[in-house]
Amino acid sequence: MSNPSIKRGENQWVDKIYELMDNVDSYSPIPVRQTELPFLMAIEDVFLITGRGTVATGRVERGTVRIGDTVDIVGLRDTRTTTLTGVEMFQKILDEAMAGDNVGLLLRGIQKVDIQRGMVLAKPGSLLTPSLKLLLLPLPLTNEKSKMVMPGDCVNLVVELIMPVACEQGMRFAIREGGKTVGAGVIQKIIE
């Protein structure tokens, strides 16, 4: 990040920036990766790579996954199982991916039409069956009793989904419309 031609002590403003960054580094804790939990990755995009196969991209939410591991594709359709044949991060081939990594995972025997954004890849059996009815808890919590929600309001919602989606209690969600996020919060309870 720093310019190697400028050294400490040569410019008072550069030294202030170095001092600021030293304070930030000493104050901000390094985030803990949830590597001990079962693997879970929400699919953000899907690509077909000629000669290799189908790649699902996303950020690993928790756990660790290695080449050769079996994963479930959960949500929107019947759950399918596949084997991971490749892990790549920013055009670098890896043996494994862990929580916090943005990766592309090459999936054996899966066609591009079989997988889409909104599905998740998970350790087999680690997720409950995909859910259709949820109690959503936007943050911060208020006791709003109105029948209409206005921008800036915080409400509890019971939502019935059109298609089953893989989710768990405590999972964060975003409500999007027309390419924009119009709401966000946490799943408080899975009803069915």
C-alpha cells in the first residue's frame, strides 16, 4: 500500500498516515473464521468453463471444503449431491477453501442449468430441508403493528416463499427489488 520511494521521516503528512494505519492495525481485531463449523457457501454466480465443467462462485460462509469432498446443492429444486473437483481463488488453484474466501468451485456432473444463484453448497446433511415459511426479524427490532411498511421502518415479518430456500435460524437475509436491496435482517424462526 505504501510507496517504497517515500520512507518514514521524510514527510510529516506521510508519517501521519503511517501513524494512523499503525493505530488501526493495533485497534482492529483480525476476524475469526468459522472453520470448525460444517461447510456452507451461498452461490452468487455460475459459469460454464469449456473443457472443465460448471463452476459455482461465492463466499464461503463457514467451514472448510477440499478437492474431492462431497457437497449438497440445496434450495429452489430437489437437493442434489456432487463432488468437488476444483477450487480456484482469483485465478489461483487451491487444494481447499475456508470461511471468508471468495472462490469458484468446480462441480462434477453438474450442468449450468442445474444450479443457480439462490442455492447453497453445503456439507451433506448439515442443513435442514429447504424452507418455505419464515419469521424474519429486521434489525433493529421495534414493535411495529401497521399494515404498511415505509422506508426506514423496522418490522417483524412472516414470509411465505414461492420456492424452497436453504436457510437456518440466525442466518442473515436481504430483500432485493429491481437490483436494489430494499430490506435486510436476520431469520428468527423457521416455521415450516
